[in-house]
Amino acid sequence: MKIHNINLFLGWFILGWVVLDVLFSNITLHTVTGALIGTANVMWYCLIEVQE
């Protein structure tokens, strides 16, 4: 359940950043969004690996 909650949180967090990205269309925001999504993917992968 804990893992699911983290996944849900990350999903909404990233969605929020994508919305901001679309609204402001800022090059800095693009970089931050890319970094956040990359970090979230790595974190999620590590959590799955640790869990198994």
C-alpha cells in the first residue's frame, strides 16, 4: 500500500509539473520537468527492486 501511495504521489506531482510546463512554456521549466521525471523514474525503479 505504501508503494502505491508513493506512485500516486509521484504521478500527481509529475502531472502538476507537466501542466505548469504547458502553461508557461519556459525552457528552464522544461529542464526541471525532464530532471524531475528522470529522477522519479529512477526512484520508482529502485523502490521496485528493493521491494522484490
